[in-house]
Amino acid sequence: MEDKGDKPTVPFRAREGRVKVAVFVLGLVLLFIGLIGALYGWFVASGLEATHAFTCTSSPPTEPYPGWCTALLSSASTYRTFAFGMVALFLVGIVLSVAGAVMKDVPPTPTMMMAPPPVPPPGALHTCKNCGRSMPSADRFCPSCGTAQW
């Protein structure tokens, strides 16, 4: 039976293009949502304006109740503003899609590695920087006072 911890890990090279794909897919999603939202807002606002033109501009105006015509224009204005916001989202989607399509893979960040100190020959001694006690050169810390030696 295979343990879950024994599964091979994905090589780092296979994960490099994920940022590029994520930006491209995010751009496509925003593009689609912006387009659908803009069309919805535009059609609803146009319908409300047509209803206002049909109901409120006839002579005499046939308002079903006071404030009906004002409410229609206010709602149409709100939906038109919503449509403009969705157009902005659509444009952001276009920019992200194009950026994701043309961007280069993000290079992996280099890892900082310290070189280990040179290994002294066996049996070499040195004195502690703090207490002056003689100790093997391979020791990182003084056994007497605990001061780091290199």
C-alpha cells in the first residue's frame, strides 16, 4: 500500500508557467463577466428608458402612481452606470488576457546559500575569541563560554 507522503513531487520546471496561465485565465474571466454585465446593464437601461418614453411622454402623461416616471429615469441611470462599470471591468480583462498571453515565464527566485567554512586539518587547534581557551578548529562554538567562532 502506498503512503500519501511517498507520491513524487511535481518538478519545479513544470510549475514555472502557472503565473502566466493564471493571469491569462483571470483576464478571460474578467473579460467575460464584464461583457455580460455591460450588455445586461445596457439592455435593462434601454428598456427602462423606452418604458419612460412610452408611459411618461404621452399627452396627458399616464403615470400609474406619482413618482413613476422619476423612478424609471433614476433606475435607468443606475443601470447605465452599472454598464459603464462593467465596460471598465471588460477592459481590465482585455489588458490581463493580453498581458498573460505575451508575458514571459516568471524566473524562479534564486535561493541564497552560504558557503560552509573551510574544513581545518584534523587535530588543528585555535583559541577562543572570547575566553582564550584552546579548542579544536572544527568546533563552531567554544565549549567553555559558548561564543560562536566563525
